[in-house]
Amino acid sequence: MSERYSRRRMQSSSFTTVVSISLVLLMLGLLGWFILNTRKLSDKVKENIGFQVILKEEAKDVDIARIQKTLDASDYVRSTEFVNKEEAARRLQEGIGEDFIKFLDYNPLLPCIYVKLKAEYANNDSIAWIEKDLKATKLVQEMVYHKNMVSAVNENVTKISLGILVFSVVLMFIALVLLNNTIRLAIYSKRFLIKTMQLVGATQGFIRRPFIFKGIQHGIYGALVAIGLLVGVLYLAENWLPELIELQDIEMLATLFGIVLLLGVLIAWISTALAVTKYLRLSSDDLYY
């Protein structure tokens, strides 16, 4: 009866340790995924920045096609969209809710090309020399963009990225401390066994070996469970926000899963070794405190 109770207690302790490891590694995995995708997320935000190239009234279709083709071939352009006078008027009417053409009796709008920039060029310095270059084209009347908005987007992206980095470091530290304490508590329940083995003449290496092996085993199991949960969470997130599919990268995910597995093994190994060493150094009397 006592042996069965002891076995159940050990199984319960192992289960608790594996669950704790898996939950902490899941949190670290999600944090790692977010950090690895921070650059992609910031690039996606910046790539919504663009400008309008307003063309002159006399610009012909062949000239417009040539300008648009030149823009598409430029290093700084992600995409372009040509909007003629009629389409520009329709969009403005939808925006203001009134038919201004009937009021004015003519369409004052000019044809334009909407340009979306690549992330690395979505800043005021780059846009300034792009504007200078475009204004040299005779058929371009002006270039329109929101300078303050561009500055605000870049400043906010920088602040958010820095905030995420600081938050990640703090959260990672807390997670590692919690996981270390969980493993130490599991070893604490076996402190008398450790001391008994030491008193009968077992070497420290001999005593540590099975505990470290068991700890690594728990770390691997916990990491595999965490990876499974991570796949499930990302799958549900993609169903909820289909835009996240664009961020997925098989190579990046494989790297993330490898890091989670490595962290599981290393944390369990180091924490178990330190905890066992602590109780090996304690005197028999100190084990009761």
C-alpha cells in the first residue's frame, strides 16, 4: 500500500513538473514567435505608407503607362495603382457623400497614381528625394503625402518595438524563475533520498545522474507538449486573423520549435543539477528546515 502511494506521488510530481514546464515553454514560444515576427509586423505597417503622384491634364494614356511602368521598376516601390479622373471623382463623392460635380458643373480632379512604398523607404528622408526625382518629370504636377503621418508611424513603430523588447526580457526572466522554482520543489520532495544515498557512500556524480536524466526527460516531454500547444494556438489565431498566414515561415517555425526544445532540456538540466547539488551540501539537520 505504501509502495503504491509512493508511486502515485512520484507520478503526480512528474506530471505537475511536465505541465509546468510545458506551460512556461508555451509562453516563451509565443513570446519568441512574436519577437521573430516583430520585423515583419513593423514592415507590414510601414508598407501601408504611400503617396499620390498627381499627373497633369495633358498626360496621355501612353505617357501615364510609361510613368507607372517606371515606378513599378523602381527599387522603392512595392505597388502602384492608376486612378483616372472619373474614378477619383467617384471615390471623393463616396467620401464626402455629395455630388460635387453637379455643383461645380465640371470635374476638377486630375488623374493620379497611388504608390505604396517598400518598408525600408517608408520615411521622410527617402520620400523627399523620391519627390525631387518625380518632380523632374514634366507630366507630374505634384506629389502628395502626409509628412506628419509618416513621422508618427516610424516613431510609434520604434517605440512599440523597444517596448516589446523590454517586456519580453522581463517576462522571460519571470518565466525562467517560475520554472526553476517548480523543478526545485520537485527535488525538495526527494531531499531525504538524496541525503540517504550520500550517507551510504554514493558519489555526488552517481546521485546527480538519475535526477538529471529524469529532469531532461521532463524537459523534453514538456517541450513537445508546448510545441503541440503552440501549433494549436497559431492555427486558431490564423483562423481568427487570416492576415497572420502571411507572416508564417516554415524555416522560422522550425527554428522556434528547436529553440523551445533546447530551452526545455537546458532549463531542466541546469535547474535539476543546481537543486540536487544544494541538498548534497546541506547537513542532515538542515534538511528539516
